[in-house]
Amino acid sequence: MPFHASSLRTVRVLALALAGSFAAAQAGAQSAATSELYQSFGEQAGLLALSTDLVDRVSSDPRIAGFFEKTNRAALAKQLADQFCQLLGGPCRYAGVDMKTVHQEMGISKADFHALVEDLQAAMAARHIPFSVQNQLLARLAPMHRDIIETP
Ligand code: HEM
């Protein structure tokens, strides 16, 4: 009987240890995959170059340029670079205002949002970022549309 109880305990301890190391391995694999994604965007320097190009593109895109007339472009590019970096599993933290607060009362429509996404796709293509990698950033940005779009 005591033998049975202790072997049961051993089995439980082993199972817990295995589950623990499985979880740790999974978390490790996940963070390795995400930081690989961050690296494929050229890390911080690459992301700042990408977001600077994006801000230039949206500011000269006749569909949405009006929104950015009074914008400090360099400051916006820096905030976007930090935000993208964080979303891609890089070492930065976005310290700006939340998406709902920033964009409220701008009256951004679905079409405006899509115009910006197209400009982002063009900026990523210009940097030869592979299509599958582009889609990973777009997928992380897509849910934000709920906080940004105000008019149909
Ligand atoms: C996924 C889509 C978008 C993301 C991730 C995004 C992200 C951001 C970020 C990080 C900021 C800076 C916030 C801060 O300074 O604290 C910002 C500001 C701003 N965004 Fe967006 N944005 C998106 C879509 C749009 C769209 C579609 C428009 C208009 C067409 C827009 C117009 C602006 C403007 C005008 C500002 C303020 C810039 C200023 O300070 O003058 N954004 N956005």
C-alpha cells in the first residue's frame, strides 16, 4: 500500500514536470518564432525605415493625406515603429496613447483604413518583405480596425 501511494505520487510529480517542460518548450518555440518575425522586418532600424516610408506614403496619398496635414511625421513614424516592433515580438514597448483614444473623432472610414493598409503593403513590398511575412503584420493590425473606424 505505501509503495502504491508513493509510486502514484512519483507518477504525478513526473507528469507535472513533463507538462511544465512541455509548456516551457512551447513558450520558447513561440517566442523564437515571433522574434524571427521581428528579425525578418530588419529589427528596429528596419521597422523605423518602414514606418517612415509608410508615413510619407499616407501623407502623400490623396485619399487620406488630409488626416496627416498637421502631423509631426517623424514622431508618428517612431510611435508606429515601436508599435510594430512590439506586435512582432521585438524588444520594444509602444508607450503611446491607445488606438481608440488617438483616432476618435477623426471620422475614419472603412475606405480610409483600407487606403492606409494598401500604403503599408506598398511600403513592405518596396522593402522586399516576403508576402507571407507581410501578412503576419497585417493579421496583427487587423483587429485594431474596431477601435479606429468610426464611419462605414
Ligand atoms: C492599423 C491601422 C492603424 C494603426 C496601427 C495606427 C497607429 C497609430 C499610432 C501608433 C499613432 C500615434 C499615437 C501617438 O502619438 O501616441 C497614430 C496616430 C494617428 N493616426 Fe493612426 N493608425 C492606424 C490607422 C489610421 C488611419 C486609417 C488613419 C487615417 C486615415 C490614421 C490617422 C492617424 C492620425 C491623423 C494620427 C495622429 C497623428 C498626429 O499626432 O497628428 N490612423 N496612429
